[in-house]
Amino acid sequence: MDPNIYVLIKNEYDRRRKKAIDELEARKSELYYHVPRLEEIEEEIHRAGFKYNKLLLMGLLSSDSAEEELTTAIDNLGEERSKLLSKYGYPSDYLTPAFACDKCSDTGIVASVSGDKTCVCYKQQLINYIYDQSNLSITGNEGFASFLADFYADVPSEARYGIKKSPRRQILGILENCKNFVENFGSSEVRNLLFSGPTGVGKTYMSGCIAIELMNRGYTVLYQTAPSLFNTIYEYRYKSSNDDSYDNSVYKSIMEANLLIIDDIGTESPTGMRYAELLGIMDTRCANDKRKPCKTIIATNIDLKKLFEYYDERVVSRITGSYDIFRFAGDDIRRLKNSTPP
Ligand SMILES: [Zn+2]
């Protein structure tokens, strides 16, 4: 996990708390101007509470009557305040800070008998950041549940699809493997994935499903098309040493995200330098994978034979050595969707 994420989230919580408290102060000063008695009540409650705590600390709260007297006084003041608020037409919670999360008062932490725990809102916040940083456009994708095999023809045609099985049987097999990939993601046994097949047969969509399933489990994901990936690398080489304002977070994420998706590989213009960069990424991620999950999905429209001609032998041997290769087949789903009546 990128340590920056925790700093960002901490800042976000501080910002939220401050906002809730600033807004309360603004409400108070306006309210106390109109109903001065409410400010007196606040001060009296404060004084009574202070006295109560002081007696408690000094061990002088032993007599029941002293305790009762103070708590009754505080209760009465609270009641008077509620009545005044209602009389002047203010909601009963007008003098409590409006935190985004009532459970943790926007601290991200809740106290429990077994110690402090992170609040559910913190986990959600973390996932939101992971989504933001993933660079994925995932509209309409809800993970495997939204993957529809119905778009794949159920009739085999090797001439048309280049595989013996029907595209539907093929995709259901791939789906099963992808689910296993997610299920066992934390295990070092899990291999990387290579998706090949023509345009519009669901490679990017399937990568998105996997990404969503993993992000919901708290794993970081980065999606990059091959051209943007190489641009990021070149920018890093060019700027990291001579541009102070350069932000290397995407570069770091290429090396360290739990899942890196490289889409459309083979569409970038081939140069020896790119092979070397790709090898560098593969090797770094492979080394990182020994400490924490660091897997890669590569998707390509180019026929595997061509891809292997196109890329350097060393890249090919890395791919065949540590990737499970899946061939997507079928008709162009985008075209099918557009021609299907809603
Ligand atoms: Zn919370």
C-alpha cells in the first residue's frame, strides 16, 4: 500500500472534523447573539462538568447527594436548552457538531472493549482512495456479478472465432480462472494473467471486474494503457532528477500497486528501449511480489504469435514463464450491445 494514502486519509479526516467544528462555532455565535441565555447555559454546564470532574478526581464525590446535585443541575440545564431551541424554532441537534460519521466523530477510530478499532467509514474511505488512484473508468462495472456471458455466442465456429470451443464456454472458463485469481490473490502461487483476443471481446471489462473485486478487498490497483505506461516511465526518467515539482506517484504505483493492468500492449511503437523498460517493470514487480502481492494483467489485441515476434525474446520468456495466458473470443460486444434493443 502506498504510504501516501494514509497521509491523505488522515488529512481528509482532519479536514472533516475541522469543518464540523467550525460550522458549529458559526451556528453558536449567530444563535447566542439572538438568544443570549443559551450561551449562559453552555457556560454553566461547562462549570458544573468541571466541578464534577474535579470532585471525582479528588475522591470527594463519595457522598451520593453531591453527585446527584450536580448531575441534576446539568440535566436541568440541558432541558432548559432544548426548550429554548424548540421555542426559537431550531432543531434539537443544532448545538452538536454535524460530523460526517456519527460513529467515530470523524476521527476514523472507534473505541471498543477490545481496544480502538478503525471505523467502517475509514475502510470505505480507503477503498475510495484506492478507486481514485486506480485510473480505471468503471461505470456500470460491479465486479464479477455484472459480467454477462450472454454476449458470447454459444455455437462453436473455429473458422469464425479461431478456437474449438464456443466463445461462451471459453469465457465461462476464463471467468472461473479470474475468480480464482482474486480469491487466491494473497498467495505467492498465483500467476500473472495475459489476455489476448480481438477488440471488443471483454478483455478490458474482465480486467475491470478483477480490479473492482480486489479494490473492494483493499488492494491497490493501477490501470494503464501501454502508451501511457511508457510515457509515465519516460517522464520519470526525464523529470525525476531535474524537476522539483514532478509527482512520481504514478511511477511508484506502476512498480508497487498490488495489481497493475497494462492494456493494449503492442499498440505502442516498438523500440529497444521500450522492451528494456517493460522488462524492468516485470522484474521489479516480480521482486516486490515476494514481500506483498504485486501481480500484473497484460491485455493485447495482437495475436500471440505476432506479439512474440514483435517483442524481444526476453520479454516473451518472462511472459511464458510467469503468466497464465487466456484467449478471449467472440463477436464485438460493443457492436452487439448497440444493435440490441433495450
Ligand atoms: Zn466513522
